[in-house]
Amino acid sequence: MKIPFLAAIVLLLPLLGDVHAQVPPHTFSDCADCPEMVSLPGGSFTMGVPRGEEEREGVPFDLRGRSEPQRRVIIAPGLAMSRTAVTLGQFAAFVAATGHAPGSGCWAFVNSGATYEYQEAPTLNWRNPGFAQKDDHPVVCVSWIDAQAYARWLATTTGKPYRLPSEAEWEFGARAGTTTARFWGDTQAPACEYGNVADLSLAEALNLDRRPQFTFRCSDRHVYTAPVGSFRPNAFGLYDMLGNVWQWTLDCLNPTLEGQPVDGSPRLTGDCANRSMRGGSWSHLPWYVRAGNRVRGTAADRYNFAGIRVVRDR
């Protein structure tokens, strides 16, 4: 007797439960220029943030509630996620092979001397994001449309089902079995061990506000992007799930998690001109850098603090 896919997952729930990685991750790569992938365990997890987290983290009142209500979500076994964000070198291989030409014009972090602001700079692009990068840095100034094109190229090149992750899949990977605000815990203090964040290195280099609401109270030794994999991974063996660059997801923008699919699939209704980004970046305030936080990115726009992470489907 054939069991429908979702019903089969429900039957597995008593076996899967909440996920905690206990063994070293299984990694693989499908081609010389492909990202290294990590096989994720299946399981269920609670998507979204609990009441009280946003108040404790200092999220502005008018931006609270986007990661509520919490949802119990099932991620089926067999999904693989790139171990790091896609690098500049990997993206350059895609451009060389396809002729895909991401345009110029990229939103960039600027320092007015007193505030954190972002402005669109018409001359910036993925090869010149406004700061120096090497091939092992995460590619930035790539739109959701560019990210989709990259994932389709991986799928065509390898014959494997590559794509962008859903919001639920991304959060499952970022949490790696944890329920705290960040995969290392609720405190901000260890942030620089685990990610490239808006820290004292950034504040000192750009003369920014050093108060805790603006800056992690540590130094990660990087001002802009860092080489991928420079910090400690989470329990699934994934690097830079928080910090370095925001990462595009497949989901259309919706104001809350109400109606989010419980099978981990992307939500493809809502405001599809805007897509959800996850993870925080080298330049964003501490309250942004949380596993459950959701932000908006215009699908056609590019940002010098946002890049790509991919998954390979079952």
C-alpha cells in the first residue's frame, strides 16, 4: 500500500522528534565548482520566536510579531544544505559558464557619522561591492533573481535538484536542534566565535556607535565580509548561518508566520515581489542576528550584505 508523502512524514514523527546532531556531518560536492553540501537529518522543530524574545533583544516595537505565531514544522529526511554561503569564486564560475550578467546598482551600508543607514549605490556590483573580497568570500550584490539563476544552473550542471531553501528549511538548518535565539544560546557575548557580525572591529573602523544596542561587544577581526567558514559551525556542521551575509529564501513575503506550511515547503503566496531573507550580516544590529528573525528583500534588488545559500532536494 502506498502512503501519501505527508502521511508518511507524520508516521515518522515519533522516530524523528526534535533534532540534535550527534555525529559528524556527511558532506559532499557534486562538481568541482559546486558548493560543499551537508546532509541534514530529518525531524520536527518549532519555527518562529517565543513571546518575550523580541522584547529582550530590543526589537523595535513596530517590527515585532513578524516571527509569530510559532509553528511546529516537519522537515523530511534527505535534504542537503550548502555548508557555507556561495562564494565569489563559485558564483564567478557560474557567470563564466552561462554569461549571466548581474547588473550594477547595489544597496550598501553607509556611515553618516551618527546613524546606521543603507543607500543604493548605482556603480556597485558583485565584482565591486564597495570593499575588497577574495574568491573565498561570500558573493554579495546578487538579487533573488540572480540567486534563482545560480541555483538553476547548479541543477542543470549536476542533474540534481538544487534550489534556494524555504524559510522553514533555512531556520531548521540555523537552529540545528536548538530553541534559543541563536544556535550558541540566548546571550550575545560569544557572537564573534560563531559569526562575522556588527562588532567592535566594525565600530572602530567606521567610527560607529559602540553601545550594546548597536554593536556586539566583541571583536571578530573583520570589518566587511569574512572568508566563508572562518568561525565555528553549528551542530549540523553549517557555517555562517548567522552573520556574514543575509541569505535569500524561496518564500514570498508575508507579514507573520500565520499560514506557514507545516511540511517545510516554501510559502509561494503573498507579496512575491519581495522575498524573505535570513541570518543577519556583518553590518546589522544585534537584534537582527537571530535564528528566528525574518526580514524583507526586494527580489530585483541587490545588497552588499546579502548573498546565497542553496539546498539540494531529496
